[in-house]
Amino acid sequence: MSCEECQQNLQAALDGELDAATRSIHEQHLASCSTCQQAQAELLGVRRLVRAHASRHTAPATLRLRVVSDIARAAPAAPVAPAAAPRSSLERLFGHLQRWPWAGINLGVATTASVAFAVVLSLYMQIPSEQERTDQEIVATHFRSLQVDHLADVVSTDKHTVKPWFSGKLDFSPPVLDLSDQGFALIGGRLDYFDQHAAAAMVYRHDKHLINLFVWPDQVARSSKLRSIHGFQLLRWSDGEMAYAAISDLNGSELRQFQQLLVGRVSRGN
């Protein structure tokens, strides 16, 4: 085995994905090659760093449902009995459940099939709406921004510094407003991306609380909606040109006050 082949196989070897013959040849080469040993050590170091510092998120219910559906489609089809009587959709579902290889047991018993059906149904009921998925992404983006050195790409209390910074980085011009005279001080801005689109993020401070204001184009006017998610207050609205999402650990009334001040300034064009 050459060094190139050995290093191409490093990831698969560490994950236990090589067949017995390839693994044996790989280990023989690795034992006698300092270059490949160093490459393996670097890869292990990267894996340790990722495990120690990478953000972790619970897999959404939609992913679990897709996995279950893929397993069901991959299961071998059962032979069709001749002259079989037509079955209801519920009976057909139970039949599929009986053929799923991960079950490991015979689900022909009615009570067991009922439990399996309930599991699938509960997963389906947990599928979030498009707005709920976007809200979750906004919360995750806000949480990441609170980590060290993630809050702002451009740090400035001057809107005439922050607004030009977005020029050329976005295909729209976000409103950047200074509300410090009303107790909401602009402290910077950054680029963000969620729900398959770029967004401008402006950061404000109110007392000891931080507010992330996300702005992106949206031609549909929507009334404001306030939600409490994972300890944060999220307020979303759209004026028919731009969509806005303000999120903070402020209470709901203070966040609405911020919205009202912002909407008033935007409508006056300043």
C-alpha cells in the first residue's frame, strides 16, 4: 500500500469501515511509515478538537422520520400472496412495519403493531412548520452569536460605519438605525445565514441585555408575532419590503418597545 492510499483510508480506518483484508494491509503500512503515522496523529487531533468545541444540536424530528422512511423503502418487498383480499391502508402500514429490519422482532402481534404505528404517527405529528423551523434557526444563530468573538463582524456605535459595511456583501440594503437616544444602543453588525437566505444582523444593547435584529427581503407584509423559545423572546414581523426578527432575553414588553421605535424610524426614513 502506498502512502497516498494509506492516507486516503485513514478516516475509514478510524471509523472501522475497512474490510479485513484492506485493514490488515493498511495497518502493516502504518506501522512502518512515520509520514502516515503523523497524518493519522493530525487527523486524531482534529477529531478531538471537533468533539471538544463543535456546537451540538438535537436532530430534528423530520430527520428521524426521513430515516425511518428510508429504512422502510430499503426493506425487501414481501411476496404477494395470490388471490389476497384487498387491505386497508392501516393494514398495509402494519405490513410494512413487520418487514422493517431494524425491528428485530415479529410485529405481527396486533398490540406491537399498534405501538409501532403510534411511534410513526407521533414522529409525523412532530414535523415542525416552515415558520417553526425558521424560528429554531434564528434562536440557534442568536445563541451562537453570544459566544466569544461571534457577536459582530463590524463593531461600531455609528450607523454610518455599520451600514456601508454591508454594501457589496448583500444584494439588499438593510436599514441600520441608531436608537441610543431611546436606550437601545447600536454596537455593531454582522452577516448571517439561515432558512436558505442571507440576512443582515444588527446588534443592540439595552442595559445589560443584547438584542439581535435580523433583516432580510420579504415582499409579504405580516403582522408581528411574539414567541418565547428556549428562554429567549423572539419577535417577528414584515413590512412588505423587509422581514425583521428581533431576539433577546429581554421581556416581551421591552422587545415590543424596541420594535415600535424601530418601525417608527424606518417609516420616517431615518
